[in-house]
Amino acid sequence: MATGTNVHTYFEGRWHKGDVPIMRAADHGMWLGTSVFDGARYFEGVAPDLLAHCHRVNASARALMITPTVSAEDMVALVWEGLAAYPKTAAVYIRPMYWALEGGHLGVLPKEGATGFAIALEEIPMAPPETATTLCRTRFRRPVLEDAVVNAKAGCLYPNNARMLAEARDKGFGNALVADALGNVAETATANVFMVRDGEIFTPVPNGTFLAGITRARHIENLRADGLKVHESVLTFEDFRTADEVFLTGNMTKVTPVKGFEDTSYQIGPVTRRARSLYWDWAHSAQA
């Protein structure tokens, strides 16, 4: 079942209307979890950083030893071809994906060159600017590279995220603030995280336990260009308890304000609003 509506699927060389079947029971990606994807967004007639997302899905495939079969540039062209089926006013989630078709050595290693590829487009509205969430701690942590393919946007990583979200939901919160293997803050269950103190911005330094997102990098660049100080630092949970503002960044909603971390409350502050404004201005100017 799709998350959104009005699905279009690119598969086996052409676009199909609807959420068409693309995987077989014996595909390696089905029974051994060798699948990767990326997510980009189309809204208000623009698709910010689409090429970067397409490059990253190819890098994710290589990290899982899946052979990429479509260049990032060709992928971008295919996406725009598919987006022609949507009105300019639509908000569309763009998901290119690969999965291994056959097993190689001992059946577990993916067979080189045996790759499935598809793109799914589905309408998912952008969240209103004031839509905020709340955070709590979770007993689950982000793995390290020696334990999992944390250098890829891989489907097999998401059950861990799902149990973080389930724990947060059961506690009455919207999302989880997640620790790395050393107990410092890494990200949330679904997005990168930023905090603001005394007008300066802080975000966890990439340490190989989480995917430092494309949208995260774009916000850092925009905010620094606007004259704000942005620090990539080792951050503790106590740092977040003493923050003035907290916001999340990710492809799905771009900026999500946080109104509380357990018993700590925040306002949707000026830096959070500025981050969103800068992103929208950049997205439209860059596409123009």
C-alpha cells in the first residue's frame, strides 16, 4: 500500500500509471534485504537537489554491493519525464530505488550486474510550516559501519528506525532523539537534527553512525551564507535540554520545528523560521 496517492512507477523501461508490482518472491532484495532508495521532493514546480539524490542512490547501491545501472543524469531525466503527469501545484515524493535480483557467492553476496531498478512517484502533501513535533529518548541506538551499512540509504536499516518510532509513539511523543554508539546525539528516527543556543546553530558532527543528509547540508550552506554561525559538534542530550530552539531537517518536510523534548519545551523561534525561508528562497532561485 502506497503512503501517498496518484502513484506513477517507472519500471522495465517505461512509465506505468499506478503502484505496479516490481519485485518477485525469489529476488535477492526480497529475501535478503538488499535494497536501497533515495527520496527527493517536487513542490511548487521545483525539485531541489534532485541530481544529488540520484547520485546518492547510486552510491548507496555500491555500498550494498548492488551494481548501479542508471546514471544520475539519466535518472534525473526520467524523473522529469514522470513528473509531466502531475500538475505544477502537486507535491510529489520521488523515490528511485535498486535491489539485487540474484545471489552470487554462497547466495548471500549480490550477483554483480543482476539489478532491479524502479522509480516511484506519489503525491504526498508538504506539511504546513507550523507543523511541529515532540521528541523523547529511546533505548535503541544508531549502529556503526562495522555492524550495518550506515553509509547507505538502505531499506534494511529502517526496522531499527521503526522500533525507535514505536517506542516514542507509545510514550506519547512524535519522534525519538537517538544516540550513537558512544551515547551522544546522532539524529532522530527519521531526520537530522539541529539546535539553537544564543543565536548560534549546532548539529551533530557526522561520525559514520548516521546519514548526514543532502537537505541537512543545504541548510548548513544557506544559514552560513546568511551570516549565521553553524557548528558541527559532539552534542549530548543535556545540550538539547538547554537549547533555545530545535528543528529537524529531511527531504520529506525540509524543516520540522520541535516544540518539546520530554519535559523541555521550545518555541518555534526565529532561526527555525529563517531556515525554512532560506530553503524556499534557494529552491526557487536555484531551479530558475
